[in-house]
Amino acid sequence: MASHLLSVVAFGAALFAPTLAGAALVSINGFGAGGWYSDDTRNASGANLVGVTSTQNGKPGQSATAADDVAIASQIQFVAGPSGSTYGGAVSIDGTSANAGKSNIAVTNSAGFAAASDLLGAGFSAQYQWYGQPNSSSRSLAFKLGIQSTAFGSGAGQSQNGFTATRSGEQIWDLVLVHVPSSSDYTWSTVNLDHDTGTWALYRQAGNAFFSAPGVAKTLDDWALDATFGSLLFGAGAEVTSVQFGLGSSQRNSIAFLDYLQTSLLNGGDVIDFTDVAAAVPEPGSLALALLALAGCIAPKRQRRGLTQGRAPSGSEG
């Protein structure tokens, strides 16, 4: 009896485990959950993979196929993950066997999650936990923010005029800030970022020469002071339209695991928990019913035991 009660208590405690800073927990256990999809994922040969159900912003002009869904699922998987993470479970991101390959997962909003200028305020924060599993040299899981700059648009003098994106996901931003953390080989590391903590490299869309190639990494505050890109990145009308994690582009032979992301940009700061498909947390209503059902399964066993032993069923053990 005691063991049954302990199992129920442990089950409930695990599901009600406290989240960071008291935030709610949002479970992401597959493509589409919470708006997360494959984005700019390429096989080892460098070919863009555009799935029917796993890709949201496919390469313009490329038809989505179920075969690409299968290929993407071999590179990005929702798994139990290495032990020792904060929440358990993870999404694994495979850099493939060649430098031309890449695996990327992203959530996007073409209208913008927030004004890019919000990245400069004290209210911006991002925290995530990841684990590296390199096959040879150390690798790092990149955290990326896609920006629609003040020059984004298809009109004369704008960045998309005469240009068509050549990779999935790149059609909804024209500049992307990329943070590459220190390597985390065979251990879980927590990364904390804000407007002046952590450096970001700046990249343009592949093949788009509208912008010069910056080629340096700076804090967000330092980018705001950049004479060329400061106003483009953070001026009025610039928006954060994509939040991404990726491994690849010359980081072959490695797998990274991502446990969670908590950022002021998404879900009101709730914890976004990447987890195993089999470990999805029920909604609160469903959870309460499940706990009641488990408790109900225990009571009849107690009653049957009492009757078998010639005692009247009791509400507690004697």
C-alpha cells in the first residue's frame, strides 16, 4: 500500500516540479508543438530538406515531401537525452557527417515576436541548457535571432528587392544574430544572455549582397553602437521574427542536446521544455484526472485485501 502511495506522490511531484523563476512549463515534444519546426535543415550533401509536416518556412520554390520529413526526423529528434538535465528529455540536433550539413530548429513569426530594440533593454533575457556530444573536435550549439531589419522589404532600395531566399527560413529575416557558446562536451551547461552579456556574430541571408559581411562578434549593446548596422538592427520597425538553435555548417560529426529555453521574447517568459515524445506532460485538468484515477486504483485493492483477510475495509491501514 505504502509503495502505491509513494508512486502516486512521486508521479505528481515530477509533473508539478517547480519551473525557473516560477514560470509555467511549456512542453515541446515534436514538430509543430508550440510553433517549433525544422528550419534551414540540410543533409550531409548540403541539400535543403523541406518536410510536409516538419518544416514551416521551406525554401522558396522547393516542394515539400514526406521523404524530407523522414530525413529531417533522422537529424532532429525528441529524445530522453543524457541524464542530469534540469527537466529531463531533450531535442537532439545532429551536425551530420559532413560540413555541408546542418540541423536547425526554430519558431518564427513574420509579424515579429518583439521589436528588435527590445533586445537592448534590461527586460531582455535568454537562458538555455545544452549538452555537446562531439565525435572528434568540440562543437557548439548556436542560438540565433533572426531580424527583419529596417531595410527589409521588396521595394526599391530594400533588402529583398530582386532577391529570393535560397535556404529555408531565411525569407522572413534579412539579418541574423548568432551566439556561439563555449563548448560543453559531455556535460550540461546553462547559458545566460542579455543586452551586454554574451557576444553575437552577425550574418546576412545566403547569397544576398545587399549588406556587407560584418565578420565580427559583439554584445548587443555594441551592435547598437555600430555605425553601419546599429540602426538597421534596432531602428524603428526592425523586428525579431525568428528564434533558432542549430548545429552544422562546418560542425560535422557531433550531436547537441537542448533541454530548455526561457526567454523574454517567447511565451511571456515561460520555460520552453524540449522533451521526449513519450514524456509529454498532461494538461492540468488531465493531470488531476490521472491522479484521481491512480488513487482510485489503489482503494479497491485495499478493500479486496481487507475482505480476503476477514476484516472490514478501512479508510487507513491498521
